Amino acid sequence: MKNMLRKIKNKGNSIRFIHIFMMISMLLLCALLLYSNIRLQSECTALKKNMDAGQQIIESGLAIAAHQIKIQRIWIIGIVLVLCVNEALFYRKITSVTERHVRCAASGESADGGDACELRYPAENYNDKNGKHKNTENRLLGQTDPDGANTIGNRGEFEKSIRTRLAGEEKGRLLLIDVDKLKEINDSYNHDMGDTVLRNVALTVRLCFRNCDDISRLESDEFAVWMRDLSQDSVDCIRQRIASVNDRLLHPEYSIPPVSISAGAAFSETGDDFKSLYKKANGALYRVKVGGRCGFEVYT
């Protein structure tokens, strides 16, 4: 995933480098014309001081020189204006294309589909006042993807699934994840940025856990993971995954604010139901929150 994003960035940087080189070449041409202009004007000034003979010839030469000076200045102004307009249009285009490729790469979609990726993430238009960001949030956080690779389940489906697994005496671990200080992000930026942070957390958690792990959003800033076929000796493995999630969230690659998560886990035992298992995991999560956040604890 990182390699794909890095290739997209490198490609964008290469295009920008070529464009900057062309712009510098045009600016050098402008500098050369300006130097010629200044030198020609200097010669005209010298001619004006030496008008002892050939008055008509000198005046004719001065008129020609003045005309050339005017033409050259028009060319210089035109080139500068064209460079400015071209730079603005090019920067807008390359930024739009790069962002679209990055979004598509992050979502696992192809960027060749034109606006297909933009339709998947309409919430990124922060000027949308019609509530489209809620639709986008539901796409990522409220639906279940068939292969479980890109989206996560909702609370109702998750609880029903875990109750069934526990009734069938399936062993596993319930992990509760809480996004630290999301309210501060909403207050410092806006709720659109908060939604973007939540989507990034959901995607990061999905990438750092196994495809067979069930992931769901329980509340606005709370997620849950059911890790099947894990024994009591798997604590270090889970701790490493949480550390990896926090490392990615605290060092985001794009212009979103850094954030961290706190996590608490409980291992299922015979006779556990969802409510009792949730209470155990929540107790472990509470210890992490009280202890300073950005960490992981397991119920004992």
C-alpha cells in the first residue's frame, strides 16, 4: 500500500520537476530579452548624446529602436502572463489528479475510472451542505464489504455475529478501540475533518488486522474487533498491531491531523455472552484511558 502511494507521489514529483524546468527556461528567455532591451535602450541614450551629425539618420534609428523596445516589452509581459496562467492551471490539475489517485489507491479502486473514486468519497468536498459526508461515512463505517477488505460492519450485525459465535463456544478475543481526543479535532478543525479522521482510523485498523478479523464501529469514536482462533498467548501479537495502528495514525502521510487510539481486550471464556465480554474489554480500555491513552491493556 505504501509503495503504491509512494509511486504516485514520485510520478507527481517528476511531472512537477519537468514543468519547473520548462518554466525556468522560459524565465531565462525573458531575462535574455530584458537584457537585450536594457542594452538597446542604453545605446539609444548614447546616440542621443552624440547627435552632432546625421540628425535624420539618428532619429530614424532611434524610432526603429524605440519600436523594437516596445515590441520586446510586449513579448516579455505576454510570456510572464502565459507562465503565470499555465502554472496556476497545471498546479490545479496535477494536484487534483494526484489526490484522486491517492484516494483510489487508499480505497483499493482503480484511478482509471475518472470520477468513480470521487463518487465513492463525496464527503471530501467540504463545501457540500446537503449531508453527503454522512452517506460517505455510512459507506465505510456502516456496511459490510463482501470480502471484508475495505469496509467494516455496523454494531447490530457485529453483536449478532459475536453472540452466535459465543453460543457456539468459539474462542477468540474481543478488542475495543477508542479514538483519543476526537472532540478536540472537531473543535479545532470541523466535523468534516473529524469524519475524515474516523475514516482514516477505520481504514488503518482494517489494514493492520487480518482479513478474517471482524471489525465494527460501535459508537461515534469507538470500534470493536473480534479476533477468532487466538489463545491467551496472543497478547504480544495484538499489542504489536495496536502499536502499528498508532504509528500510522500519529504520522499521517496526508494533510490530516495526527490522532491515536486506546484499546482494551478480553479473551472469551466458557459461559461468556456479548454483554459480559464487552464489560471485561471495556474495563481494560478504561485502564488505558486513565493511564494516559495511546496504549493497550488486556483484561485479567
